[in-house]
Amino acid sequence: MTGTVVIALERFLPDARRIAGSLGADVLPYGPDAFRAAFAGYTRIVALMSAGIAVRGIAPLLADKWRDPAVVVVGPDLRYAVPVVGGHHGGNDLARELAVLGIEPVITTATETRGRESVEGIAARSGCDIVNRDSTRAVNAAMLDADVPLYAVTGPGIVVAGPGVSLLVRKGEYVVGVGCRKDVGAAEVGEAVRQALRKAGISPDAVLVYATTTKKRGEAGLLEAVLDLGGNLVFLDDETLNAQEAPSPSRASLIGLAGVAEPAALAISKRKVLVLAKQTYGSVTVAIAR
């Protein structure tokens, strides 16, 4: 199974196979469950049919723009390719790939139609993921009006940013939440994180970010440990942490928090699924979410 599929009505299957051959895609005949099957197994969908049929098929399946597959509708006359879902998340690129077959891409996302960058485009081009995804609406809107500065911090540094700033880090699937007692050493934090990753069967290279509470900004051992792990540490405010349901009891209630490790991991994870419940290693607690 490839990452791309072409769904077509029976009468359009010969053209669907030609499109699939160009994309290295699979072909799926249209039927009542075709889109449901495609959403479950593919990240990119070409719908060779009228837009009305495609929209009715995908509408009940849409859940999250960050996880939904990109969907591009191609009319039966093979003249136009229109991204209807996930333009910034692969749809625009998929439509452009069809240009080699003489199918004209019709791009409707605001930044692209005005020749502007988007946060998602920059992230894809630089091989990064967006940590604070809620920021993209404000940042992309700002990009429509003016040039928005982009700052790259490659080493130790301090960044003070407001909510209208998108944070891009190297790609990864997991978020590691970390809590610790005051004045913990870097070696203890590092070993705790490594034990947790080993227990979950996760490579450090698969970690998107490490996360903790803003109350730990002054913990030199925590900062040093994450730097030694080659990761990025994100500090979350009380409101963000307390908005998450903490599955395990926590002594963090003494400092006004529902928890640290588990809520921090869940707050900025992509799928909001806890893959390793809170583990305690001496003075350090670690949880991992996907």
C-alpha cells in the first residue's frame, strides 16, 4: 500500500490508472465505503469525480486538519485539480504533481494565491514539525499582510515569544513530559528519560519535543539534560497543563497543577494518546504521548 490513492467511478478507472501510474499510487473503485477506507489507510487522496460526490463522501469523515488526509478533486474531463482538504498539508503539492499530465492545479489557500509563504510550507521545506499548531492561523494571516520575520536558534539561547509565534522543531512523533524535584541533577534527568524511552521502545530521534511546567524554568539540571539529549524543551503555563486530564495522581497539586509529566506530554502531542503513563525515577517523573 502506498501513501496515495486515486478513487474513481467505474467508468473513469482507465484514467484513474493513468493518474496512479504517474503518482505511484493505488487505485480504489468508488463505492459507499471507498472514502472511509482511504481515510484509514492513506495520507493523500485523488478523487476522480465531480466535487459534489467527493465532498459528500469526505464530509462525515473530517476530524482534524492536522491528521486528515489531503484530498484533491480532479474533474472527469481531467482539466483541473482542486485541493478541497489539506491544501497546506500536502493537497497543494499533490495538485501540482498532476500538472505533468496536463491537469491544471487550482490553488485556493490564501497565502499561496498571493505568492506568500505559509507556516506549514516553511515547516515542510525545512523538515520540521509545528509544536504550537494553534498559532498558524494568526501567523499565516500576518504573512498575508507583510513579511514576517523568521528566527533560527541553533544552540543555547533564550526566546521570549507571544501566542502569535509559530515554533518549528525537527520532525518527531512523540512528546516527552518531564517533571522533577528542585535542584535535580542533569545526569539523573537524562537517565530517567532514557529509561522511559527504552521502556516505551522509542528512539530519542523520534521525539518531537520535551515539555514541562513554566515553574521549572530555573532548573539547570533539566535544561542541561534536554540539551545533552539533543532535544528542545518547551515550558507550558498552568492554564495549559490544567486543561489536560491527568490520568495518574500527582503531587503537583501542591503547586496548583493537576500534574506535570502527563499533562505536558498530552498538551502538545499530535494524537493526544498517552503511550507511556507517568513513570517515577528517583526525583524525576516522565510520561510519553503521541
